[in-house]
Amino acid sequence: DGGITQSPKYLFRKEGQNVTLSCEQNLNHDAMYWYRQDPGQGLRLIYYSQIVNDFQKGDIAEGYSVSREKKESFPLTVTSAQKNPTAFYLCASSPWTGPSTDTQYFGPGTRLTVL
Amino acid sequence: QKEVEQDPGPLSVPEGAIVSLNCTYSNSAFQYFMWYRQYSRKGPELLMYTYSSGNKEDGRFTAQVDKSSKYISLFIRDSQPSDSATYLCAMKAGNTGKLIFGQGTTLQVKP
């Protein structure tokens, strides 16, 4: 089955720890994205990547880091510099053959809680 | 002012009702418009995708775009309890991959 997987589903972090959220896709999509969702708010873009070994900051990149070493993988690290990391994190991918076909498909999400 | 405004609800309707969900936006460069459905604690799933103005129908769902008014709508006919979810509108200009989302409207369809 083609799709996007995120792991873990739930993650608990202590103050001062870095944690890494996994995102894998087997859709052969070029572009991948990380969003953060807080209660009652829309999705806010953290980072995105349109090609391997290249990525761009989104609207709320501070306190986060990413890598894109493989086309199918786009892990997100939440660092201790992120002051309010408790949220629902969503990974998405799109084929990016041009703006008219750039529909994004989402994974199931990871819920991160800081203890 | 946010680029995309969406009433968060909640919106509660009886089963079988016609539901109207709406978003307004301020950026006249937006050309691509999407509606996503998100069940509780799940990732959003794409429902409808529309380019520029006009209507698009898919089963019980109809998406409308009025660029002159900067207003988009999603209509759900014969609503079912399984339609109970949060509906997110999203849109983007043609020259960027960045989607801008509304905050979502929570819909409850009561049996």
C-alpha cells in the first residue's frame, strides 16, 4: 500500500531533551512538509523540502531542524530551543510536478507532549 | 488579519441536512483551493481540489470558489454522522508550494 507513515504515534519528552519524529513515504513524491497543529488552530508550516539534500524554513522553523538525505524520508528534530513543543505534528508529501498538481497528502500525525 | 479566515464552529446539524462550510481570504494571488477533512486525532485527508473560480462536484460534496468575493464554500448534501469531523480549507498562489490553511470548522451531524 502506498502512503505516508509517521512514528511514533505518541511521544513524551522531558524538558531539555531533543526528540526526532520520523516521516516516511513510498509514493515517490518529490516534496515533503512538516506542519504543527495546535488546538483550534490551522496547520502552520515548519519546514519543507522539494528535493533531496535541500530544504527551506517555513513560518515557524525556530527550535526545529530537519534533514532530507533520502527521497522517501524527512525526519524532524524538535530541539530544546523550542519553548512550547507540545502539539500535533503532521508530515505531508506532494508530487510537485508544478503548482497545478501540488496537492499535499498527509500522514497520521505524531502527538508530542512535554512532561 | 489572517490571510485565511474560517469560522471554527462548532456546527451541529441533524442527519440529512445540507451543510455549508465557508472560508474567506485576503490574498488575490490565491489560485488553488482545497478542502481537507480531519477526523479526531488523525491526519487531514484531501476532499476537494479546485483551480480558480467555479464549482466542482464529487458525490455529496460540492466546492465553490468566488474569486471576485474572495470566498470559497464546501456544501455537503444529505449529511451523515460519518461526516462529523473538522473541515479545513487551504489555498495557495501559483508560484509557491506553501499552502495556507484556515483554522478549521468542527462539524457534528446528529443521528
